[in-house]
Amino acid sequence: MNWVILIVAGLCEVGFTYCLGRAKMVDGLQWWLWMSGFFAFTIASMGLLAKATQTLPLGTAYPVWTGIGAVGTVLVGIFVFNEPATFWRLFFITTLIGSVIGLKLISA
């Protein structure tokens, strides 16, 4: 169950980076709304990470959490914010995914 919590925490990290990306495009009330989403996702992400580390090793949970957030943020950047999908960017994101899977496999 704590792996599910950790995955949701990582997805919340993607949520707060998405809100941050949207906030930089607007001003006024819309900026405040996107920043409210940013803070809500940040609190949820950190809280869920803390919950997951009650039973998962911190040395595994933290890199998996940041890996999910990094991969998700790069994908959101490519598909939502039209950032470049260069060979090297995709290559290194793929190696990061492999590393996250490897950490999961050795931490059973």
C-alpha cells in the first residue's frame, strides 16, 4: 500500500510543477489560483511522501518520488508546454525510469 501512496505522492509532484508552469503564463487572480493549486499539491506530495517513508526505506522512497516527479514533469513539459523532445533528453529520462524501476525491484 505504501508503494501506491508513494506513486500518488510523485504524481502530486507533477501536479505542483504543472501548476507552476501555468502560473508563469498568467497574472492577477489566475496567478493566485494556479499558485493555490501549487501549494495544495506541494503539501499533499510532501505529506504522502512522509507517510510512505514510515515503512519504506528513505533511501529508496525519496529517489523514487523525485524520479516520478522528474519523469512526469518532463513529459508534461513535452506534451503540454511544447518543450523539445530531443534524443538526449529522452535518452536520459529513459535511464532515470530504469533507475527508478531498479530501486523498486531491489527494495521489495
